Amino acid sequence: MAATLLSDDEVSQENAWGQLAAFIETPVTLKAIRAANREERASLLQHALRKSTLLVDESRAAACAFIATQVAPGSLEHLELLRNAADPSVSAWYSLYAALQSPKEILSGQGGFGVRLLRDMARAEGHIDRPSADLAYRELKALERIGIDAVSRRLGHVGEIEVELLPFVTSSFTYQAKAGRPRVEQHQLSFEADQPTLPAAAEISTKARISQLLSNLSALVQELPDPNSEPSTLRRGRRRQQ
């Protein structure tokens, strides 16, 4: 079916569809599906999904995926619905058939995710080239404790980081800062908020240090001998001489 969609041959598509839809009790031609309204196509999709649960088969999954592309052509509107199907390959077939029928719409959808994926697949990278990612996975794990905000200014995109998961395998991830302002602004704001209390705190600290110094000085003075009084040993020696 994928090859017939790529060649855009209606006769070959009809024959391939007849083979895929053989498990449906009342097979419907492609011409009839395209002439039906949205409700009728959705009903056919629900019927095909129920029949496919009886036996997990690749051809049945592909048939359900193709019907889903006819319900809402040029979009991936039913991707979440097909993820809950009995056969997980339905969503893969759905994406493939949708991209083959409407490549521009599918690639530009989801915020241009398809275009970026296609660009990454076609990009060539040498073994000794400079890394294209912002961080490696192990480096990201090392920054887990301090947070990504510490290096956010050095990243190429705001709120997005490109991580090298494996050599030559990179992926982009979005993140949200803990606050809407940069850390420098937060520090300045907190400093300005605390600034009025700094003189009082400094005065208290100075008084405490002076009191401690006076106490230590007083203890040292008490330990010093009196210069006007003679030592007891010297007075004993004088008494013996007399």
C-alpha cells in the first residue's frame, strides 16, 4: 500500500486496499470511502478497529491506519486514538500513510517536528567534527543537582536544549525555568529587597564583635602581673638576708 501511495497509481491503490481490507465483513472500495462523509468514515474506522482486536495482524493494523488517514486527511488527528489500539504498529502505519499522502502538511505539523526530524536524518556528521549538541547526557546528569538554569545563557535556544544521548544521536528537549526572570535579575531583586536591613545587621554585628574583643582584653589584663608589686620569691629572699 505504501508503494502505491508513493507512485500515486489509483488502480494499484485499489488493488492493495482490497487485500488489506479482506478481514472486513463488507469491504468498501477506496472510491466509496473518499466519497463518504466524515461520520461514515469514522464509523468504518471504529468497525475496523473492533475487528482487528480479534486477531493481531500486521495487515489489519495497516488497514485501520489507512482508514484513519481518510477520516481527517492531511493531519495526525487520530494519533492518540490509535495508540490505544491492540496492535501498537497501527500508529506507525498511520504516520507513514499520512506522510505519503500529504507530506507538506504532516512535516510542517506539530510545530515543524517532521521537518526537523527529516533534516536530522539527512544531516551528515563526521567522527572528528565538533559536537552539534549543547550537552552530552552524562554532562546533563552532572548538572542535575544545580539545575539547568546555571548554563541556560550559553544555550543556543531559549527554553530548549539539545542533548547527545549517544554518539551521533541527539535529541531536543524543552524545559521551563523555575521563575520567569533570569537568575541575575532575581539576585538583584533580592539584594535590593534586603538592602534596607543591611545597616542594622551590620551595626549589630559590629557591637557584638566590640563586646567580644573587650571581654577578651579584660581577661588578658587580669592575667598580667602588677608592675608595682614585687614577686613573692623576691620578698622571701630579702627577708632571709635580713
